[in-house]
Amino acid sequence: MTRFQDQARAATAAMRDVFEPTPCQRNDYLSDRFGAEIWLKREDLSPVRSYKIRGALNAMRKVRADTPQQDLFVCASAGNHAQGVAFTCRHFGVRGVIFMPVTTPQQKIGKTRAFGGDAIEIRLTGDYFDDTLAAAQAFCAEAGGHFLAPFDDEDVIEGQASVGVEIADQMPKPFDHIVLPVGGGGLASGIRSYFGTDIGYTFVEPAGGPSLAAAVKAGAPVTLEYMDNFVDGAAVARIGEKPFARLRGISPEDLVKAPEDRICTTILDMLNIEGIVLEPAGALAIDALTDISDQIRGKTVLCITSGGNFDFERLPEVKERALRFSGIKKYFILRLPQRPGALKDFLAILGPEDDIARFEYLKKSARNFGSVLIGIETARPENFDALFGRLGASGFTFTDITNDELLGQFLV
């Protein structure tokens, strides 16, 4: 064994005083769908419903061993890292100060407080995470605390590698390929460092935040100019320096950028069919199976479901995005004649599987016409080709705005 493997196994052994291994389960539905043997490492079933507890626990354990008098730990996070740090502070009986953006949803604040109890203090600071991070680091330096980074820390990487240790111990047979979600890179670098190059890898990032892909292209970590924060658990503008040092040399062919709207279909699929609750970042690895389906056919494949902290208040948005991605929901602006019977004529054009989900007059665009925002849901994508054909043949003018992000922000 390498030194890193020994350290990862030591970290894993220490975790058994805190929580049991998360299960590694064969998934029949995904196996049948992709013609491969698909296994899920269920990090969504950890005590804090994500793998983040592992890195926080290992880092805090090692700091306490080296500096027993250190009893103040600080972090900045609006999500799973905050919950992992809170849980770990209570376990070790130390003080934790967790900085979160002012805009953090109450659900996440409440869960963090529930895990940490009296051991932690939550400070809401800054509208944006960069401001929150700066405040946390300034406080940490002034108060003499230890700052717990979410991924750019060797002890955190070592702790996340415990996922790989458990997989090695749990799998009843050798596996060929592993699919790893990537945000800051702590989990991916830890598992790759543990297993080495004897297996195949797919590293999957949200399309709106491909910091690893940018680093691979540039040869070093770079800061993304734009980021889509929908996959909040993996939307990181710059991959960590230490994780990238361990991931350096991977092939661009092993990278997948998962579209945010498609991730929504995967979340709903796993919820409705398998009863598995995944947050957007937790669904990344499963979502990427679509991109590598030819590559993995007939093989044994591991997917890391990295987290299940899904706020069900987001479910309407997830459903909406999934329907649009699947092509069974569209929005368009209809130019409707201002005459008796015009609406009846339009309704008569709808097919038997077409359902009006939105109908809103916007304004009169001329004396004899009015603009109407229409949302239609249907059973099959091809129904829209037929509907639009009938609209055109009947003299109706319309503009499809389903994929117009600017108009969608204001109208949809």
C-alpha cells in the first residue's frame, strides 16, 4: 500500500467511532437502462446526508491530535460543508463558528444548527460567498481559530478518500469504472489517489461551472468568469490547488459537463422511480451515465451519489426545468387577433395530449392584436411540431421563447 492509502484507511477506521459506512448498492433500474452493472455509493445516507462529514472529521481529528488545546474551528459555507463541520464540532466538543451568506435559505441554516447544537455559532455575513469567506478568514486569524477548508486541504482530501476505502471493502467483485462528481475536487482527488490508475474514471461537473475542465485545458487552476449556481453543491469557480495537483494529467476525454436542465430529469427520475432523494450535485454521477453509455456497456461501474440535501421548495423549479429539457413543455408568445371567437379558434387547434399550463395576456401590441404568453405541456416532444404546423396553417403568428434565457427571466 502507498502512504496515502494507509492514511486513508486510518482515517476510515477513526470514522467508525462516529458513523457506520454508507452502503454500496447495486441498482437494477440503472443497470437495465444502461446495459451495465451499476452500483451506487450512497453518500446521501451519511449522518449529514453528504460525504462532507468525512473531510471535516478527519481534518479536525488530526488538528486535535497535533494541537489538543485548539478548540475553535471556523468555516465558510452555505451548504454541506457547514453541516459536516457543525456535526464534527459537536462530536469533538469544540467551538465552531460557521459563516454563511445572508442569502442562505432558512432550511440550510436550520439543518446546520440542528447538527451543531450548542457547539456552534452561525454568523450570516455578506450577500455573496466571497464576502462571507473573507469575513470568516479575518475572524479566524483574529480569534486564533483553525480554518477548515471545504476541499483545498490535504487532511480533507484524505478524509474524502475514505469513500474509496469503503468501496474497496464493500464491493463483492472488481469494478471497471468509477464516476466522480467534481466541485472543488476534494472527493475526486481523494478517490483517484486511493485507487490509482488501474480503473477507468469519469469526472463530471455541472456545465455551468466546469472548473476542472478549465484547469485541465490551462494546465493549472483558473477562475471561471461566469458560473451557474443551480448545482450549488458543485458550483465552484476555481478548483482547489491541492486537489488539482492530484488530478493533474487526467485526459480531457474523461471529463463530462452535465447540463443543469438534464440533471433535473435525473433528480426526478431517481425520486419517482427509485425513491432516492438527491440534491443536484448528488445526481451528477448518475446523470453522466448518459454521456458514457457506449463506453460502459457490459462493465461494472461505480457512481458516487454525493449528497441528498435537497430542499423540496426547489421541486417546482426542478420539475419545470426537467419538462423543458425533455421537450414536453414549451413557452411561446402568441399574437392573438382581438375579435370574438379568436380564443376559441386557438383552443380548437390544440391536440388531444396538449395541456395549457400558462395563459397570460401581456399587452396589446396593436389595435387589432394582443400578445399572449402561452405555456403548453404535452405527452411527447413531437406533438409540438404538429401543433406549430397547425398554428401556422391557421394564420396564427407565434414566437417560441422556451430557450430564450433573457425573456424567460422576465416572463416565465
